[in-house]
Amino acid sequence: MGRSYLVTGGAGYVGSHVALALVERGDRVVVLDNLHQGHRAAVPAGAELVVADLADRRAVAEVFAAHRFDAVLHFAALSLVGESMREPLRYCAENAANSLWLAEAAVKAGVRKFVLSSTAALFGEPDRIPIDEEAPVRPGSAYGESKLMVERGLYWADRVHGLRSACLRYFNAAGADPEGRLGEDHRPETHLIPLAIDAALGRTPPLTVFGADYPTPDGTCIRDYVHVTDLADAHLRVLERLEHGSCRYNLGNGAGYSVREVIAAVERVGGRKVPHAVGPRRPGDPPVLVASSERLRRETGWTPRFAGLDAIVRTAWAWRERHPQGYGGRAATAPATA
Ligand code: UDP
């Protein structure tokens, strides 16, 4: 029996992969997106797109009045660590206000479940690696702080209104739909893997490595890259888990790779060098973030299909190579499975 979901930010990177997974299993999906970062072409066929800003509370109320949702999956947000360190107040104000008013609208409409796209940036510089759900929360950036504000609001929404929420702290979402239907296209692109691929393909200037003087084996930052399709699968599982009450999960592969290791993986997969040069550190970047997703695995049976870095990079490379202009351009060659 199909269910009905509101997916905010469903035209964006992670949101579109989740919307696709829901549509594919026969659920009804309404995507709410202002298309500032998202792309019309990323909204899966079969999903309804409402173009509106979350700050437009009347538009949001209209969406809730027109549908009965089983849950809200909330992805729409400002999401760049570096930008948040230049505009901290905007990040805290917009992300918190938009998300909390959305949750309020959901409560008023009688929706019982809410899934928040949260972040490893909650943990700042953790005491222990891998990071489990008991690790102290002390954001190292305004972006992380803004998500913490939302997590706290949702805690109170559960206590007072019974809104069940799942806070999914993603580590580094990466890769693309393995069937080539969706990919990663941020404007401007700031993420390591697509930037390294574009540099290898000669489309952009050399990649800048943000700091090689961190206390890590090769001096560059270590991150836990998790495939976006595995993230989508986690959302489907967590929706079932919410029957039992609110939850929060750290979501990563449990393996850390340095910036230099990512560059090496892109070179292996693509068969081309990644031109790069070491530059200064980027404010707000912790040296090491690696997840323990043991709780998620234990409680939902989640197992990542794309556990290795090369497997993740391969899907990213395939999409990027065929879409030189991202969603803005035509596919250079037809995807094999289209
Ligand atoms: N990074 C880099 N050069 C870039 C972009 C990213 O060295 O042009 C590094 C960044 O400092 C971090 C890692 O790559 O250690 C992943 O960054 P990304 O922006 O992809 O994700 P984030 O960790 O900020 O969520």
C-alpha cells in the first residue's frame, strides 16, 4: 500500500535520491523546493513538484492543506560549512526558522513523523573515532550549530506534541544513482569528489587541497564517504523504525579516507591525473570525521551496498562524465540503463 510523503529539498542532491527511492517503491511524493540549489530535472517522474520557499509559511500551509502526509522528509537547507563560517547568523536563522516552522505546520496538519537531514558537523572535533550517537555534540561550524538547533526543536516537538522524528547525521554524501538517472550538481560546486573529477577531466582549474598540516597520517582531512543511494535506503528503513518512537543515527560507512586518498581513488577510477595544489585550511573543517553506524545497522538492518571508496567514485565519475553541464546540460551520451 503506497504512502504519501512531503520531501522538502527533493530537487537537491540527497533529497532527489530519496524521492526517487520512494516513488520507485510506489509511494506518493510531493517535492517542495525553491529551486535555488535544486534542479527541476532532478525531481523524479511521478513526484509532484511545488516550487516554493520554506520561508513562505502560507505556501507551506497550502501544501499541508492539500495533502495528507504520512511523514515529512526535510532536506531543504543551507548546507555549506565554509559559507556558514562567513554568514553564521544567516545559517542559524534560516535553517532553524525554516525547519522549525515546517515541523510546526506538520504538527498542525496531524503529521506524526518527521525525518531530518542532519550532519556529522554536529560533532566538531570529536574525542573518539568512530563517532557514535553518544559522542558529545559541540558543532565546529555555524552549519552544524544550525542543525543542532533543529534537532533540539524536534526533541521538544516529540515531548509536547508527540511528533516522532529521526535525525540522520550524514557524514559525507557522495556518488550518484548507479543507474545514471540522478547525480550531484551544486552551483557552485564545493564538494571534494565532483571537484576532483572535474579537475581530472580538465573542466576546472587544479583542485585546491584545503590544508596538508592536519594531525592525520598524510596531513589532509579524513572523512567518511557514504553513497547517496545507501543514504536513501537508510531513510526508507528509518521511516519504518519511527513506528517505535523518535531516534537519531549517525550515518556513514565507518571508514575514513583522506583528501589525498580521495584524489588517488579518482585517478584510479578515471584513469587520469587530478591536477591539484595544497592551499590553506578551510575554516570550520575538523581533521577527522568517521561514523559508527552500528546503531543504525543493528536497529534497521541497514548495510551499505557501496562500502568502498572506488565503488562510490565510479558512480560519481559516470554521471559527471556524461553530464558536463550537470542538470543544466544534455547528457553527453545516453546512460546505459535509460
Ligand atoms: N576539500 C578540499 N578541497 C576542496 C573541497 C574539499 O580539500 O576543494 C576537503 C575539505 O577540506 C574536507 C573534504 O575535502 O576535508 C570534504 O569536503 P566537502 O566539502 O566535500 O564535504 P564536507 O566535509 O565539508 O561536508
